[in-house]
Amino acid sequence: MEEKLLLFREKIKEKKIIEGALEVLQWDLETNTPKKGMDYIAEIIGNLSMKEYEITTSKEFQECVEFLKENSEKLNEIERKEIEELSETIEKMKKIPPKEYQEYSELVAKTQGVWEEAKSENNYGKYKENLEKIFDYTIKFANYHKKDEKNLYDVLLNDYEKGMTTEKLDEFFTLLKSEIVPLLEKIQEKERKNKKLLEKVDVNKQREFNRFISKYIGFDFERGVMAESEHPFTMNINKNDVRFTTKYIEDNPISAIFSTIHESGHGIYEQQIGDELQGTILASGGSMGIHESQSRFYENIIGRDIHFWKGLYKRMREEYSFLERISLEEFYEEINSVESSLIRVDADELTYSLHIMVRYEIEKGIISGEINVENLPQIWNEKMKEYLGVAPETDSDGVMQDVHWAAGLIGYFPSYALGSAYSAQIYNTMKKELNVDEILETGELYKIREWLGEKIHRFGKLKSTVEIIKDVTGEELNPRYYIEYLKEKYGKIYNI
């Protein structure tokens, strides 16, 4: 037993070193790599991915994991969970032929650069071929992995939110739509206010304030890095090296603030994972739904609360002088204004889930063969018109606005809507234990960070999302909390 555990730990260490190297390369690819160097970095990523694949699927490692699984009663809680997770990973990876695994790893690494270039040129044709290949591989791999799932899309959902199915999501989105659309229609009848926050602010000044606000809410820059990319993202090498990016728009400074708060929420989660999990495969956030609950919680429930800005608005005015002519109440109303818009990351809380429904239906359609990648821009525009009443004039503001498909993250988008629902449910419990309004006004956000760390963050992947939500709130996912949160908040803002 001791021999097997020693071998197991050695292989996990080797595997995590490769994963760390891949993360650093991916970070460089998306933030620093020159255009002409991208193909070579993608090739390196493909080769390193194969090293990880070989460790995971080697006969020696598989036999080791199987032995430990059969003797799991002699393992501690962390080891048992690791073996459970690895058994699933091995089962999936060994079904993928090595050549296909390497080709796919290189493809997604290259495509993110292709996507960025195609987006900047509004040239879907440049991106389409790679995107088609990514979906083809995704469908092929899903077929390899399919077991008892009703359809292939369920296989993909399970990678990001274990146990989630299209049946459950259809029910979830139907409920959200039935409650959100009538509220949206009432708000749209109200007089629209002028946009006062679209002012030019020097990007260097924005950088300073965004770093300040990330630190203010609890991101530790002694253990983290902040940079810029076309699409904001967060990654962790380990809890002492957590990195995120944001995107600055000179004439829309508020956009960067909320993307920074969102990514900081992801980063705070990673920085608070328990020390006892370091060096294990459990030392990262749980499902994408619970991860997005933390970023959406910080971005919306905290970041769009008037009490949060009561403690910050004076400082922000010092940096962004145009705010001198805008009262705190006007600022609050504008950052919570409801309007059907083209860009998901800038969408208000109320219409946000409608953006996710567009992507969810498209993904399901492509995986089932009902939608062709060739016709994606047209279908995208039709669905945007159907759900949000607006259609983009360019593919850059339409089908190419998100990086997820270019990165192979197919089945990920529903996690954002689930995360929003989880965040409202968590907030409902937090309010019973903490005076949140007072904490936000006094700037003592460490109390919220510590509460989340104790209840959620420290567990990493040790607990499932279902276990965490039930332990924290006393029940499984209940979207009613999210619906009531939206109704109460926007009912007050729009006097409905």
C-alpha cells in the first residue's frame, strides 16, 4: 500500500508540473506571444499535452489507481476523492487515440489566436474552418465517452457541471424565461435614461483603478497577477500563483471595472483553496457552476450594490473626473440599467441569462447536427433577435464575441446562468449570518471573503457542487432565490 501511494504521489506531482507548464504557456499565448510565434507555442502545448496524456493513460498509473480504488477503505478522505476523480479521467482519456488528442490540443491552442485576429478583422471566414474542426473533435470525443446519457450534449455538460442534463437545463431556462421576460417587458415600457458613463478615460488611469478595486475586494497581488487580453479569463498555477486578465475600452471605463471584479471573484476562490489540498488534483475550484457563482456574486451582487459604492465612490471620482457631475444614485441606477444589448460580458443581470440561452440552443443544435457551423452567423443573429430583440451588424459583435468555442469550451456557457442562480441562493444564506450592507459600506470585505473561504473555497474539488450548495444553504439548487432577487432589485430601481 505504501509503495502504491508513493508511486501515486510521484505521478501526480509529475502530472501537475506539466499542467503548470501548460498553464504558463497558455497565459503567454493569450497575453504576450507575438503573432508569428503563436504556431510554435501551440506546437509546444500539443507536445506537452501528450506528456500529460501518456502519464494518465500509462499501464503503470492505471494499475496503481485501480489498486488504490480497490483498497479505498485504507485511504484518507482526500486520497479517496482523488482516486474517484482520476478513475473518471482515465476512463475518458484512454478512449481518445493519442494522435487525435495531440492534434486537438494543438488545434485549440492555435485557434484562440485565429479567433482574435478574425474578430479584429470581422472575418468569420478566417475562423470558420478551425471552429468546424473543434466541433467535429468535440462530437467525436463525446461519442467515445457516451455511456448512459440521453444525448451527446449531456456528455459535454457533465464535464463542466457533473450530473447536469439538457432535461434539467431546459426546465431551468424555461422557468427563468417565464419570469424574466414579463419583468423585462415592464421595464422596457419605462422611460430610458441617457447614458452618462460612456466617457473617455485614459487606459493607464483605468489600469491603476482596476488594480486598486481588485485588491479592495480581496485579491492578493503577492500571490496573483493581472494582465490584459481580448477576452478576460482566470487561471491558477497553484493558490500562490493565480492570474487573471481584463480588457480596457477607452470610452467605456465601466466595462473593465466589472470584468475585473468578475475575474477577481474567480481568483479569490482559487487563492483560498485549502493548504491540505495543495499538490493534489483537488487543488482548484469545483464545477464551473460553483466557480461562476463566485465571479457572478462579486460582479453583480456585490459590485452592483449601492452600499458597495458608498464606500468607494469618492475614491473613484478622484480617478474618473467625469463622475463629479453624476450623483451616486445616478451612478447606481446606470450600472443597473436594463437594456437589450449585443455583448454578453456587458449585459445587465436581467438580460444576461437570455444571452446564455442563445449560446445553449446553438451548442445543442450543432452537437445534434441540426445547425451547421457554416450558417452560424445567420442563426446567431436570428436567435439574438428572438430572445433580446437586437441583432449585431458585425460578426465581431455577434458569433465571434466570445473565446469559449475557440478554446474548446463547449458545454460551458450554461454554467454562467447556473452560477448566477447559485450566487443568489448563497447570498440569501449569507445575509442571515452577516450584515452585508454594513460590510460593503465600511469596506470590510475581508469578512465576506473569509465567509466564502470557510463555506466554499477551502474545499476545492473535495466536495461536489451539490454537497456545497446543500451544506451552505440547506437545500439543492433552487432558482427561485435568483428570480426573487431580480424581481426585488429591479422592482425597486424601476418602481414596478
